[in-house]
Amino acid sequence: MIKIREAQIIDNVDPDEKGLYQIRILPEMIDVEDDLLPWVPLYQMGNGFSSETISYNVLEIDSFVKVIIEDWPHLRQIRVISNDYIEGLFTRPDLSGISEISEQTYPQPSYTIYKDGSISFHNSETGEHGFLYANGGYFLIDENGNTYMNNKDKEVKIYNDKGSIGLKEDGTIELSTDVDFTLSITGNTKIETTGNTDLKTTGNTTIDTTGNTQIKSTGTVNIQGATVTMQGTTNLVSPTGSGPFCALPACLFTGAPHVGSTLS
């Protein structure tokens, strides 16, 4: 005779590592000592094993499952058939910590809540897919295909064999690469900071533009180098009546040159 009963997972680490679970069938084994409880396999429709596809979910200790007993009442041929709905255990996942997610309409989404409180989920109606970590961080692909990652106060790092981009715990952004770095922008670029800005390099630095260039400061401007060269189209200073440059190319009395383009 076949019977279906509820059972509790007592242990999920079988000595021979064959994916067996030690169970307590309720109420028949309520008073049986743990070391006498049976180890049984898991059978669940849709979870198959092959050389190409493997799906495996760990049933946590103390979780409740359904079991099929094929030789009732002898209790020697038992298999776990599901860890599906059991009265009183159903709960809706709390995804309110993900600000970019849409409103989830029952019965969506499909989800798994893990022992540590983390949640993986997928909404087959909107296509939203993601993972909410126990610390509040999350990864989300929204209904429009946009990707979001919020790791709260933890580090985020993206890398390959040639370099990495890191967002540190303190908010510092770190870019590391062993090859040339190219930043290509078709629109305008604006960099604003309330702190100091340092640009340091051991190689050459070139600023090349076809437009106007303006360096403006309310403080002191210091240009320092072993050799400083300044050149214009005509290399002549337009007299304005004020400013640090001499508009006379040569001395009016001796004819000696007054202007130059190099300071060293």
C-alpha cells in the first residue's frame, strides 16, 4: 500500500555522500531516536540529472517535506517527493529593499528563501530576475532589461585578466589595468568636485582640442617646468594696457628682442 506523509529533515549530510536525507515521518516516528531514523533519496518531478543538465537543491535541516511510502506500513521503501506547500509554512518574500523592482502581483514571483535569509527570485510575467542578500544588498535585472547592483557597505569589483574596476567599501573608485586605457565620449564631459584634484603621471601628458581652452582660478595659478614654452598663431602680444606680457617685440632704443616663447 502507498501512503503520503509529512516528514521533517533531521540530517542532510549522509555518510556516503549520495544525496540522501535522514527524515522523521510524522506522526509515526515522533518518538524514534535520531540514529534509528531512515536515510531516503529525493524524488521530485522536474529535477533531473543527466550528463548535460544538473539541478540540485539542498533540503535544509528542520525543514518539512512530503514523502511517499511505497510499502506501508513497513516503512522500508520511502522517498522524499517534494518540499512544496505545507499548511502554515507558505510566506511571501519581502523584496521591499529593492528600490528599482516593480510591484509584484500574486502569485509572482517564483522564489527561494535560503537559511541565511537570502532570496533568489524570478518573475515570469515581467521578466524581473535577481538576488536579495541577507545584508540588504541585491542584484536585479528589471522588466526593461536594466541591470542594478547595490552592495550596501561592501566592496564591488569587476575584473578580467587585464584589469579591474572596483568600488571600495569607503566609496573609493579604483581602476587598474595593464594595457592602454581609452575613454570615449561623444557628448559633453563635466567633472565637479568639492575636494582637491590631482593628476599624476610618469609619462607625457597632452591636451589637444580644436575649441577654446580656458584655465580659470580665483586663487594662484602656478605653471612650473624645466622648460615652459608658450606659442600663439602670430607669437605677438596684443596691447591691452594691462597684463604680464610685453607687447613690444623689440626695444625701441636698442632693437634688442623683448619677447620669446620659451622659459627655462
